[in-house]
Amino acid sequence: MGWAIALHGGAGDIPKDLPPELREPREASLRYCLQIGVDAIKAQKSPLDVVELVVRELENNPYFNAGRGSVLTSNGTVEMEACIMDGNTKNCGAVSGLTAVVNAISLAKLVMEKTPHIYLAFEGAEAFAREQGVETTDSSHFITPRNIERLKQAKEANKVQVDYNTRPIPKDDKTPAPSGDSQLGTVGCVSVDSFGHLAAATSTGGLVNKMVGRIGDTPIIGAGTYANKLCAVSATGQGEAIIRATVARDVAALMEYKGLSLKEAADYVIEESAPRGTTGLIAVSATGEVTMPFNTTGMFRACATEDGHTELAIW
Ligand code: ASP
């Protein structure tokens, strides 16, 4: 038994020759966010607060496809979604179709804490955000030249895609992205404290060039996000495949009904259930195990455990 934390910044076809100037800032962001999470755990924050805090940081970081870095729909708009779940109580909250909320994950937590419901979307979710006084911003905050360029490329290729395309992220959002390289992805965090309490959180802008109104796996309890008394899971990759495979819940179900360890359960889902090339996940168990398998080329990921193990990797 011991605390543990894992986070991801998206899974996909990440080229192995990603140049250092594109790899290093993302690794630095993961390292920074991991440290924030570890410090929060050591300061005795609850796992729910830890995963919210870490995901907020990742949402504020334009290197990832959530919050500030969210990708665009086919209409050039942004529709963010997020989900948070407390393993002990199975309380959970989810949001979709957000156009102006700075931190979707915090709105998901408010849905969980302040409403009789689990999932609010589109106008209703935004009205709730205004009522709760959460920070909102002009949509131009998200609809940057860089994101417009990504959408253009996806349209030209006639593709709806996980945002793994490769082009550099300019330092400021005024500069259109030159062709070259970038790696963006959905973000997530799972955490367990030394009492075995678990929580999971996931946040995303979805897929580049997605249809307006499309909802992916991220906010779907049991698909992109799940936590119970055994484990907490956050998935990333092609949402439609993840929903079909009920990825996050299947990990928990294999532990619950078949007595598999966290690693066995997660490996089974990634290797046998989710189609190859579609899915990655991070998971922690009540006993402090961590696993981060994926069947894509790579997944931006990092973890730390109480016994001193830390890891940060892409491939
Ligand atoms: N799973 C997300 C979605 O389909 C995308 C991602 O993980 O990058 O919306």
C-alpha cells in the first residue's frame, strides 16, 4: 500500500524521430505536472483534488489537446469535454460541448458536487458554468491560428483525427503553425492515496475536424474515465473505439469479476479488446500499483509512486 499517481498527454501515432525541440517542452510539461501532483499528494490533498489540480495544469498548457490547446470541430469551433470520478463513492461528473470554460475538469467536478446529475452538455453546461461563476474566456482563446491550420490540414486530408499530426507549436498563438511537427493529446490523471482511495480525471478537445456535437469517450463513464474501490483509469486515443470497448470499466471489471491484477487487466484490454493502434490508458490500483499500456505508437505519460519509482516516457 502506498500512494501513486500517473498522467498522460495523449496516445497516437507519435513519430519516433520527434525532434528534441518538440519533444522536450512536452516532457518538461509532464515532469512539471507530475511534480505538482506529487506535492499535492504529500500535502495530503484528496485523490479527487489531486487529479483535478493536475488536469487543470495540463488544460492550461497549449501543448496538449485540452483546455487552451483544444482542437477544432469541422465548423472551426471548439467543443471541450471532461470527466472526473471518485473511486470510493463512485460519484462522478462529466461535461461536453464547452466553448468558453477555461477548465472543463473543474466544471465536471462541480456537476458532480453541486447537481443531482452526472453529465451536462452544451448550453445547459455553459449556463451551469455561468451560474457557478467558473472562469470563462472568449472563444478566440482557443480558436488560434495554430488550431485553424490543424483543421485545414485535416480537411485537406479529409480526415477526422486524433491530434497527433506533426508540426511545431509556435511560442505565441498569433503565429500560424508552420509545417513540421507537434504532438498534442487528450490529458488525464489517476491517483491513489496511502489509504487506497482512488480518483480519475480526463479532459479533451476531442478529435480534429470532428462533427459539431460529436461526443467522444473522455466524458463517458466507463469508456474514457472510470474509478471504483479497486482502480482508477483514464484512457486516450480514438474515442469511438474506446467507447465500443468500454475500456476503463473493462479494466475494473476484469479485476472485480476475474480477480486479475491491475497490470493483467489493463494489458488484456489493450492487447485483446481495444483495436490495435487506437488506445492507451493509465491506471492505478488501491494497493498503489501503476500501469500505462498502449497499442498506439506512443503515449505521452508519466508516473510516480511512494516507494520512489518515477517514469516519464513517450514510446
Ligand atoms: N479520446 C479522445 C477523443 O476521441 C481523443 C484523444 O484521446 O486524443 O475525443
